[in-house]
Amino acid sequence: MFYEPKDGHGLPHDPFKAIVAPRPIGWISSIDADGRLNLAPYSFFNALAGNPPMVGFSSEGVKDSVTNVRATGEFVVNLATRPLAEAMNLTSARVPHGHSEFEMSGLTPVPSRLVKPPRVGESPAALECKITQSIDLLDLAGRPTGRWFTIGQVVGVHIDDRYLRSGLFDAAAARTIARCGYRDYAEVIEMFSMAPPQPAIV
């Protein structure tokens, strides 16, 4: 089949998110201007650059995470894993502003080193970030979409030493999960390696 998104797809559910998959989950912890905690997962998330390390997440509308990050300039990305999947899913619930998803999900807020928002103590890895940009994404006609893309520079990295193997972070051992569209998720359970071609193919 072929369809133009502007005309609709005619399927029971939008296939776009299932095609662009698996996607890393940006499990974002933040605080508001009054110091109240927030924790929410975002499936439109990824690493954007390596040096300096930068990450970004996109919000369908101005939600608490975006409001908090704009107000404080800081957030933490916590690694979502299979053992934490149910708790992560709980933190996606719509709750009143100021209600702590940490408390609701039974997760432990642990103080960060360089930013004010705490990290998820149970997560094998976390990235402390400071915001560099918050962008209202535009459509082809140049109109604001109300989808906000927040970019942060990673200023601190936490890694549970149990998941370091020969100096490498073992995503399979950590059981990292990703979003696959609809209600589907994937778990990293197997890895394979490929070296880039040398010399360059001409």
C-alpha cells in the first residue's frame, strides 16, 4: 500500500510509529519551579550527537516535562529496562500537576551530581542534562505544530558498575527496552558486532 499521511492511512491504527522502530525511550525526570518531582517516558527520543553528547525528546504538546525543563533548564534521562518496564509504564499515566510519579510507581529518587532533578535509583544508567534548545516543530507550511523538541547536553553520566564488561556498557545484560509502536516494546537480548570496511570501498 501507499498513503499520504495528510489523507489518512485507512488502517485500524497508525503504522508510522511501528515502522520507525525500535525507538529508545527517554525516561525523563525533572522538577518544577517549586521543586516538585516529575517522571515521564517519551518514545520520541534519541541521542543526537557524541561530542558534546546531546540528547533530545519530543513532546506531543506542552506537558509537565517540557514546562519543568524550560523553568529549570535541567533534566535527567533514565535508562528504561525490562525489570523496570511496569514502573515505567505507570509513570506515563496522566496525573495532576505536582503529583510525584516517583511516589506513585515506588521508584527511588536519588540526588544527581550536577543537576537538581533526581535520577531513578533503580535504573542501570542515567544521563544528567542541561537544556540547550526547546523548539516548536514546524510543518511544511511553516506553521507551528505544538510538538516541542527539547535538546539537552549531557553533563554527567551514571553507570551501575555491574553492567560494565571489559570497559563496555552491556545493554543486553541491562535488558534495555525500546518502543515499537502500538502497545509493543522490545528488549535487547542479543548483540552482534560488525567492523566498518577497511580500507574505504571505492
